[in-house]
Amino acid sequence: MSKSNFTRRGLLKTSAAAGGALAAPTFFSNAMADGHAGYLNAPQGSSVTLGFNVPQSGPYADEGADELRAYELAVEHLNGGGDGGMMNTFSSKALTGNGILGKKVEYVTGDTQTKSDAARASAKSMIEKDGAIMITGGSSSGVAVAVQALCQEAGIIFMAGLTHSNDTTGKDKKANGFRHFFNSYMSGAALAPILAANYGTDRNAYHLTADYNWGYTTEEAVRTSTEALGWNTVAAVKTPLTQTDFSSYIAPVLQSGADVLVLNHYGGNMVNSLTNAVQFGLRAKEVNGKNFEIIVPLYSRLMAKGAGANVKGIFGSTNWHWSLQDEGSKAFVKSFGTKYGFPPSQAAHTCYVQTLLYADAAERAGTFNPCGIDEALADFQFDGMGNGPTLYRAEDHQCFKDVLVVKGKENPANEFDLLEIVEVTPAAQVTYDASIFGGELGTCNPGA
């Protein structure tokens, strides 16, 4: 589709949205025009402002710090600095290093604190006070869902950072929200065959689950996929997101008859719960005539580093890993490593990619209007961004791509070489019907 067609269709969708229930944002509108339809925070000068809303405190702060590094690198590349990174390997060639639509990219940052209320307040301030045209970030699905809803109401695009719950592009999906990261369903679909092949189909699993929407959907996905292969779920226990010592949760596992512990935990939670499990001697035990095993459904390099030797041999899934040898991954790892001195995490990768995807959509649409962005990203197929051929599905704004199954390396070569890829699960194996999680996407809201 040509740029002019994207713009025209974006204007038609804008007009439709203006007549609907989402037409009037609940806070200031100050909508201006850029030669297209009016929309909230339309840039009037020589620059455009993006809002980077990440956890700079709380249990996911390590992920947030790496996300912010990636955002800053993306802005540098968009403005023509550095070596261009994935702009050189991206299948779309709309980005030239001249900012976005000729405007220099600037940004503001906020601390979500890994709390939904704090994240909404931070995003609201970026929109109202700083004039942010797009909000991105996360590291908690609870935060992502909350901020996505705010952006839909305000009329601003939300490019989700690290959010893995099915809900983000499932029951809580929004037309103004887009997710590049994979989800719980995909982790379960990719992991189950590997777990059955390595541990057999006669297993008793005990789940410890972070008590919020990501934990719930991840537990459900792993339970459903493993039970379909013959596993039995002995117990599933919720744990507070603020928990730091999991000893009291690990002790009952020893008396449960379980021979597998599934840690539906992320970030610092996973580091602490896995450490406690190893301290209790679970990995050295034999139960039901089998070696006791631990599974971490969602892995990251940062988590592996935090847990150290405890991750050796433990299976999990990940959205991306710095050891991939495709041209896009190599370009990103080189750029990030040159700037910061170490390889990027999956959180950094997805945030960098989302920033470039937003900028590219605006270039192809010829506008920052959210409805133009919507049109440009709906069913957009691309490559060269580190995950192989990828589809941004129109029905739910979820990306579909290959999923990596990984495990902790037994003999890492250095402090960053902690995970090895054991399976690249094809996108077709983790693709599902858009209707299975419910929810209504609705229509784009330009906030004017």
C-alpha cells in the first residue's frame, strides 16, 4: 500500500472514531493538524516527543534499566547517530536517520515502580505535560494493561515493552496498543514438547505463581500444555509480587509429591525463588523415582545472571537472545555492546524494535495520527529485526514470530553466556485464533 493510501485510510478511520464513544478524551485535547486529521499532541515544531515509561525501581528494575538503554539507542539511531543498528537490516527502508517525518526525536522518562497506578500517573504526565505522541515501556503485564487502557482513552499510541500476559493482546487488547513481545500461550506451546521429550509424560507439577495477570496466564498456559501431554498438576500457589524470601512457599513442595516445580516468576522474583529452591536441595532430590526438576517458563539473560549457577540445565522460553546469528540480531548486539559494554537483554531488544516499528509506521503513513499508525501496523509483515519473518496481526495487534526454548548452560564461557538455545519453535506452532482470549479491539482513538 502506498503512503498516500495509508494516509487516506487513516483519515477515514479517524472520522469514524470521532463519532464514537472514544471521541472525547477525559483530559486535555489541544489537538492540532499536521496536514492530516486533528489528533492529540500533534508535533508543531522541529521535534517530536516519545515517552519511555519503565520500572526504575521495584522487582523488575533491572529489566527497566536495560529497556531505557535500548530506547536511548533507538533514538540515537533514528536521529542519525551511531551505526544505525537494525535500521540497516530492517526489511522496510522508510527510516533514513532523519528523525521521524523530518522531526528530531526527543524523549521523556518515567518510573512505573512496577505498579499500575504509578505507571498510569507517569504516562498521564508525559501525555499532558510533555506532549508525548507515543508511550512505550513496561516489564509488568499489569502495568502494560493499565497504561494501554489510559493511552486508548487519551488518544495516544502505546507500543508495549516487555509484557507476556495473554491479556495484553487478549481480553484487554486496545486499538491504540501494539505488542511485539510474545505471550504466555506461546511459551506453553513451545515448551511443552521439549519438557515431555526430556522429562517424560508422567510428571507431577507444583506451580508457584506471581499474583497478577501475567502469573495467572503463564500458569494456565503451562498447565494446559503439559496436562495435554499427560502431566498432573499437584498444586498451584499464588505469591505476592513484593515477596523477596520464598522459603515458606518452597517448604510445602517437599511434602506434596511433586517432582517438578514450575516458577511462574520473573525478574528479581525468579532469582529469589530459584535461589531458595536450590537452597532447600530440590535439584538434588529424587521423587517418584525421578530426578526433581525446575522449570522457568519465561527467561531472560538478566535473570540468568542474577541466579548464577542455579540456572544450569533449567528449561524456559525467551522472546530473543543475543547469541542469535541473523543479521538483525548481530547488528543490534554490536550497536548495544559498543555503547554499553555488554550484550542486550530480551527486554532491551523488544523495546528497541518497538521504537523503530513506531517510527517506520509513521513514515509509511505520512502522519503521527494514531489512526494512521494503526493502518500502517495492521497486518504488517517484516523481517530483519532479530526474530525472523514477523507478522503484526490486525485482529489483536499481536506479533507472531518464532519462539526460542532455552536452558541454562552447564559450562558458560563468560558472565553473559548463560543460556543456550535448544529449540527455535516455528511461528506456525505458536499461532492461535485471535478470538480465544476474548476482548474487543475497538477502534483507534486520535484524541481529537
